[in-house]
Amino acid sequence: MNQRILLITGWGGGTKLLNSLQQALQQRGYDVELINIFNALDDAVLQQYVEKAKNVDVIIGWSLGGQLATLLVDQVEKQYAEQKVLITLASNPCFVANTEWQIAMDQSTFQNFKQSFENDAITTLKKFGYMVCQGVETTKADFLTLQSLIQAQKIELLKEGLVLLENLNLVSILKNYTGHQYHLQAKQDYLVNYKVSENLSKLGAKFLDVELISGSHGFPVFKSDETTDKICQYLQKNN
């Protein structure tokens, strides 16, 4: 039977951004369900997604989606004693820096971003979109592509997403997870410093793999074929 994948998009843009990644994985024979971010701080909502997650083999998430994927594999392990394969793309287990995890966005930058979003959500989302594309030679072209794929999101969901980004600290989950986990990160990522990969490598979890590729934070959108190659290589190796 084909392996089943649950694929979770990032903050701010909707699922269309990962359509090409979903299709590329499907062409390799995987059964892929693509979903949007959700408010994991609401226990009932989280449980609804845990029920979905227990029926798949692999959970993949981009950016905030990677954090949500991490929460789901943890809950499935706790509730059902099952280990799902966790794959994160351009994701930081702790998006806003604290004393234990300093390679992240500093508090004041995040607070400014949050305030800016409160004042003018549309302009702030555009700025965020540009940051997703920043760091590579193709930034301007990528930004136009991104804009064409972005879907309007409910403001409430976006606000909940910011609360998640501000508060989630999943380092201990990754450190203690007994299933396979693979973290793919980009060298030119403007939002998640590539040095996060060094921090992840030091966690010492038994089945933890980290890999760095060239690209911006948006590599799962703009380099869907290369991302698919990396995911498939990893899954075939650990099947």
C-alpha cells in the first residue's frame, strides 16, 4: 500500500502554495492530503487533527506547519503509542528566541511584526511574503509567483497562527521523540536561520537527520522537485 502523507502548509498563504509539492509527491506514488494551519492551542481542534494524523504514515510541515506536524507526532505517540515519520521544511521548533533557544527571531522584532499585523494586515502579509522569498537571486520573480498563489485567509486564523509562532517551544519534543525525524532547511532562509540545523543536530535524538539545501524560506514552493527528491530519498532510506 502507498505511504500516506499529511502535508501542512505555513502561516499566511493557504494550501495552494504547496500544491506543486503535493503533486510532485503524488507522482512518486504517495497518497498526500494537504491541509492548512490550525489552532493547536485549542484542545478540541488539536484532537480533531490528531485523529487525522493517526491514519497516515508521514507528517510533513512547512515553517509553522512543521511545528504543527511536531505537535501531531508527539500526540499520536502519547495517545496511541505509534511513531509517525516527522519531516519539517524550513521550520524552527521555537520561532521566537528565548534563553534556551537563541537562534530564532528576537522578541522585539516579532512584537513589531505582530503590532504591524494588527494595524495593517494586508501590507504586513505582503512584507511577510517578501521575506519568504528573500535571500536568493530569484527573490523578485519568486515574490510574484507567491502573490499569484496566496489565498485570502480568515483574520482569526492568522492571529491564532501568530500566537502559535510566539509561544510554541517544541525543542524537548524533538529531543525526546523516538520516531524518525528529518529536518530540511535552507542556507539563504531569511526567516529561519540555517544555524538552527546545527542546534537540531546537537539534540541527540536517536533517529534525527538534518540537511541543508540552497534556497530561501520558500524552497518548498519554488523548489518543489528538489524538495520532493530529498523527501523521497529520506523515506526510501528509512522505510
